[in-house]
Amino acid sequence: MRTLTAQEVTIGTALPRSSLDLTPTMVISTALATMDFTPVHHDTELARAQGSADIFLNILTTMGLVERYVTDWAGPEAVIGSINVRLGVPAYAGDRLSFEGTVVSGADGRFTVEVRGQVSLGDHATGTVTLTLPDDQAG
């Protein structure tokens, strides 16, 4: 996989849409991998007893998926400078999380991508990711 160069990206560039199924195994394993042992992320019965429809993604997993969405598009040499995400509706096990993004600003190889992650209930995560891309050495 190659990394995009700063010269290849312009304001208004749309990132390809990407989706993933939120299986119970994925929700549970990512919570445990981030050492989040809060029961609403791995115990369906307890999550429902507390008013949730099911277990749901934890914040660290959501942040990681937002970052992965942008770096999958930009490439391995992209350097993330900041991530600013606002959480919305829960992303429950059994749902599908879909990401879309657009480059909203850029100068000197530093770009800001507006990102939106949606599930069936609406916006799960909205925000921006700022990253730096290398210059085209041949250009």
C-alpha cells in the first residue's frame, strides 16, 4: 500500500466509504483489548438491564476505527496530528458502522478530514482528523 502525497489531495476530496459489521465478538474483543472491563461492552444481559439495546462499542474502539478509516485512505506514511470526535448514538453489536469523509482544509502538506461514522440509529461519531502527508519528491 502506498501513501498519498500532499500534491494528490485537494480540498473537497471525498474518501471512499467504508463499512464494517459490529459483531458481538468484535465489540467484546476490542473492549477487552483496550482494557475496558465495563460490563456494558461485554455482558448483554447487564447492558440490557441498564437500558441499552445490547452491548456497544467503547470510546477507544471508536477512536481507533476513525483513525484507521483515515489512515487506510491516506497510507502508512501519513502522520496523524490530532483527532477530535464527538460521540452520538451508541454503536450496538449486530449493527453496521459506515464511515465517510471529506478533506475540508489543507496547506503545506497538512490536511483536515471531516469524518462521519453512522449506524442504523444515526451518527455514532462525527469530527475531524488532521494529518500530514509527504511531499511528492519526484514532483
